[in-house]
Amino acid sequence: MKVHHLNTGTMCPIGRRLVNGTGSLFQRARLVCHCLLIETNDGLALVDTGIGLGDIAAPDRLGDRWLRQTAPRLDPAETAVEQVKALGYSPGDVRHVLLTHLDRDHAGGVPDFPHAAIHVHRAEYDMAVLRKPAPPEGRYVTGQWSHAPGWTFYGEAGEDWFGFKGVRALGDKEADILMIPLAGHTLGHCGIAVRSGDKWLLHAGDSYFHHAQLATSPRVPLMLGYFQRRGDMDRKMRIANQARLRALKLNHGDRVSIVNSHDPVDYERCRCGTH
């Protein structure tokens, strides 16, 4: 199964050392929106969408505070739909969009693939779309799904995957793509596991923000850790799942590679084939 690694939104907050852990306090940091484009037996599948064309056309909907804090480039060429075209595909070839969660920098490109099935955990949909329970004020950008896409939902039940519970995202059409519940950042946050040959790639979304958080002695740059804590809906659960990911890497790192959504180090390792 072929997997393309896409950066669908570069963000450049101030304070590189406090965000990336390197460089100067006065440099702009670099964060990415790491998405996967997967060639499956049922067309293309996209894991997260990053920032979409609609967000770039009307950036105010992303929120003034978020724009100030993250300083996104808002480059149309970085959107998933434009990168799909650049790879020689049509947007209609994307049959499935699998979302780790519905935050604005993960679901922004959903309207760019209006005919795709949108796969998401039921708890995420209930909070973000139905507002049951009501989400924190300003957490979600409802305009990113106002076109009423076709939703497919997942719960907690599933088969064992290295000690995690996984659900076959595309059923028997593609048994090697699993939705893995990893609640904490949001209540319905998931990872997406993809098998290629005898190896697995786990896109862990926002379960962790910095590659060093999965080290034996975990650490995270000060400001990035602050961003992570502010985003937690269930901090205890996020910390517990982060510990489980750390154990997964320690015990099964020869079979499973783990990446997150925003760390440029994870992203560049994948692009270079060294992760």
C-alpha cells in the first residue's frame, strides 16, 4: 500500500526555541499539518485534511486568536486538494477522509472533497456537530462541514492491535487501515494505523506534539507543552494514552512507526523514508 506524506498547512508561531526546541527565541517556529494520502483498494483515502481552500478564502472563520498564535501561511498550494492534483489525481479520486478529530487545522479541507465519505469517532461528531455535550467556546469551525458531508462513525469496540482497540475503517475492502481510539486531546480523538507490507504506520494525530515526548525520558518544549495542555479536553486520558504510545514504541518500534500531526521532525523523517 503506497502512502504519500503531505504537509497541508505550515504554521509559524513566534519563539522557535520554545516551540521546536531549537534555534532562537526570536525566530519563527515551524509546525506542519501532517496528513497521509493512501492508495487503497477502494480509491484514495486521506488521513486528516489540514487547512482547506475555504479557510484561505475566509480566514476570519479560523478565529483571530488562533491566527495570531499560530501564524499560518495560508498557501493554497499546501492544501490537500491542490497536492492531490499535483500528484496527478482528481479530487474525486479521494473516496474516504479519515479524521483524527475535527479541530480546525485537521478538518479544514473536508469541503474540498464533497463526495468523500468522512470517517470520524462518534463522540467527536456528537460534540463538534451535534454539540452534545457542548464543546468549549470557539473550539470547532462548523463552516468546515456546513455542506452536510456523508459521515461514517466509529465507537470503542474493535479488534486488538498491539494492545489497542482498532476498528477496520474501510471494512473488508481494506483490512489494513484501522481507527484507533486515543481520547484526551478531544473526547473522540483517534489515531489511524496503516499497514504496508510487514510494517505499520500509526498517525497519532494530536496525541503528542513533539517527537521527544515518546522518548524514554519524555520532554517537550515549554510553549508547545502549553499549547498541548490548553487543547486538552481530558488531560488524564491524554497523558495515559501518550504513555501507551511510548510503550508501543519501546516494545514494538521495529514493527510500528508513530508520527503526530504537527512535528516537522516526524514529517521530514517520513518524507525521507527514515522514520
